[in-house]
Amino acid sequence: MPKSPSAVNLTTANNTIAAEIALRRTFAIISHPDAGKTTLTEKLLLYGGAVQLAGSVTARRKGRATTSDWMELEKERGISVSSTVLQFDYAGYRVNLLDTPGHADFSEDTYRVLTAVDAAIMVIDAGKGIEAQTRKLFEVCRRRGVPIFTFMNKLDRPARAPLDLLDELENVLGLHACPMNYPLGDGAEFRGVYDRFARQVHLFERTVGGAYRAPVEVADLSDALVREKLAPDVYEKTREEIEMLEIAGAAFDPEKVLAGELSPVFFGSAANNFGVQLLLDGFLKYSAPPAPRGNAADNGELIEPAAGPFAGFIFKIQANMDPRHRDRIAFLRVCSGRFARDMTAFHSRTGKRVRLSHPAKLFAQERETVDEAFPGDIVGLVGHDSFGIGDTLSDTPAGGIVFDEIPRFAPETFASLRNANTGKYKQFRQGLDQLLQEGVIQVFHLREQVMKVPLLGAVGPLQFEVVQYRLQSEYSAESRLEPATWSIARWLETDADLAGVALPTGVALADDTDNAPVLLFPTDWSLRYFQERHPALALHATPPRRALALP
């Protein structure tokens, strides 16, 4: 029996969506501060043709902002404190690169971004190895099963032994490492990398400022040119180590890569563009297109990207990205189906059907209208004040599809923020409410407090500086920050019986934005003392809903 016209149209539409999905790669770059993440981001954009000239770190310090750093505070401090979305086409792929903050004291924004990606590139300073922030970000990726590709950066500077770096990946992170290429020397003696699978040598040539694509010569490892370029001892040592890897190194297994059990490792120098193309080509070859996501409204039933209805979730909100427009952008990760400009969709939290007008693709502060998008793409929805972080938008009536993707994190530092100018209270309140809605920072309300001054909590203290800066620059509202003594938050059960519970000196009882009770402790000792006095009272290290503890 022949198919009906509607069935034929549906099959054709699904085939089109499937073809588009196969071309999508959505990933984030993670690293410890100063490992070269922002520089690598620029060079990937350079190879993708998205920019013609990449701003080096040196140039940025002289006053020019990088492509991904748009906030004035980022330009002044020379760091990234806000995640941005960058999209480019390369080798037939549509690449969505989510750039994340690289400072040690950043917010939950970084961790939320990792819910919207399908893979991550971990940048490591080859001279330092694995550092604290790298471990935190890696743990978040591992818990979510995100495949990790590793880039050992700064080989043009003195570096640790390559085998030591590979051993550290396995011993510290518990991640099997398979070097896709291998460095030929380091620092002043760095001459290039050996592609283990193509059995080719890519010879390094330093370029002025690292501003353009580095010229690459290719030869076999036994070629006389390679011997000529390398010092005899470096050549022999490198050859021995490569032979050792062939015998005893981790075997490359694409399935283990996608399962997050094996990391392909690339060596290079992002500042000099060297090894970047090998990394990009290898990443696109061995990473996977968007995968199915679980529907929390249907016992985690997987929604297939191509066959499912349109659905996605909000993972980030940013206001005032463009100072010329006082607008608000909600970043939507498309998970299934086809997104179309001006379509209507159900908003899971309110149950209302909303028109998704003014969708935009963002490149730093530049915007371009989006007519359609597919799973893996990130769409900026402008001007929807009702959207919140974690909300699901879909073609299915409210409650039919819910993505429970966004974790919550326990803050590690607290402070009160007060209005410094009574004449600007309206601006202060409006700005603070907006920033809280964006999830820039968490807010608590102390139960014993007479004057209801909000208590703010953050993963890192830099977020307080970001809040104050944005209040001043975007809302002309001055503020005064008063650091609090608490450093530990423990959540109680909603129905916890606190009758007869005496709080030790320095411990406070508060409510979070979901009205969940939380105890605030100044020290580990005070926490242990309270637990000893009240062993029957259950304390939780994370909020009760969508909880995820920091490593």
C-alpha cells in the first residue's frame, strides 16, 4: 500500500533533519586559567574562516579585545568571565563552539554550558600539566559522559616530558590517553610533531605574532630533512618513545572516545597556529553528532534528534550584550526536530504557547537572524522575559517533554549587596533582579534578618565583581558589597523538624529561591559540631533539585 502524501512529507523532513544533524558538532573548550584556551578559540575560528586575523594574547593586553571576550570587564582584566557562542563552517561541518570562562573564580555559567555540548576539548599547558581548574571541569564532563579531546599546548616553550604528561592524564584523571601526534622536541628545540597514524612529520615554522596559518612541511620520520632539523639526541629519544608507544601505548578505539573512556591527545602551539588544524581535523573525524536526550517527563525515555518533535532547553541567559539595545537573550540548545523563525512552541514551566520571534545567531556582539536551526545548534532568543534557565521549549504540549539538564551548585562564598545610592534604588533593584534571573549568582533570604537585604552566594568571588560591574555599567546603579563569614551551605529536607534545634554561634538558617531551607556554616568545625549535636537531621551538600556537587 503506497504511503500517504503526509507520510511521505514526514519521511522527507526527517531525512533532511538527519542530514543536517550529521554535519553538526557542538563542543566547549575547557582549561585552567592561562593554559591558552582563548588563543585556541581564536585560532579555530581562523581555520574555520570566521575571522581573518586572530588577536593574540599579547595584542589583547595592548588593548584589543578577542573575538569571544565582549564585556568591558573581560577586556580590562584580560580574562573571560562570560560564556559566548561562536559558530562557523569548516570542511562541510557546522561547528558550534561554546567558549567558557577561563578564570579560576567563575560562576555556574561555565558548568551550565557543559550541559549544552556533545564533546569538549581540554587544553593543558605542556609546561605545567594538569591544574586544579582543569580537574574540576573534567569531573563535570566525566559525570555527564562528555567525550574529551586533549590539546597539549605551548610546545614552543619548555615543556614536561610527553610521556609524563600522558601518564598524568591516566593517573590523575583516570582517563586513557592515546597521542594522535607526538612532539619533536620542545621550547627552543621544538621542530614539529609526528602524526602517528598518517606516519607524517609536520615541521614547525615560527610565524610573526602567530597571526596567520603556520606553513607546514610534511615528510616521513626517517627522512633526511627530519634528521637535519632535530638534534641527534632529540631525534633518537623521540624515535625510541614513539616506538614504545606503538608497543605499550593505549590503542586507539573510536567507541571508547565517544564513551568518554579514551582521550585522543594532540600536541602543538596555539599561539603559533601549529597543530591547530591537526586538532580540528581529528576532532571532527572522531567526535559524534548530537545524540538523543532523556525526557524527564517520560521516565528518561530518549528523544531522537531527527525523529522527535522540535524541542530544546534554555541553558544560559544574558542581558545587555549590545549596549545599544536593552534586550535580553535566552540561549536555546536545540535537541530534536527543526527550529524555524516565528514558530510557536510550548513553554514547559508556564504551560503557555509562545512565538519564538527574533531568533539570532551570535558571533560575540554581532547578530544574524536565524531562519532555521537543527539539533546541536544554539539559538539566541531575544526579548522573552518569561524564559528561565532550565526551561524546555517544544512542539509537544506543556509537560510532554521536559529536559532536566541544568544542575545546581552549592556556593562557596557569600556576601550582602546593598544599594549605595538611595536615589537609584529602582535601577539597583531592576538590575539585581535581572542578574539573578540570568543565574549569574544565587540569592538567599536569612530568616532572622529584619531588613530583607538579599544574601548572595557564588561558586567563586569573581562573580561578585561581575555583578557590581554590570550593575554600574548597565543600570547606573552603585552598590556596596559586604562579605559574609559563611563558606559552607547545607540543605535541609523541606519538611525538616527544627523544633528544639539550637543553632551554634555563627550558623544561620536561610531559604533559597525555591524556598528550600539551608543552613550556612562559617567553618568545617562548626559543621561537624552541628552534625554531632543533631545526628538525626539530614544535611545535603547540594540543593534538592537538579543537584550536582562541585569536585
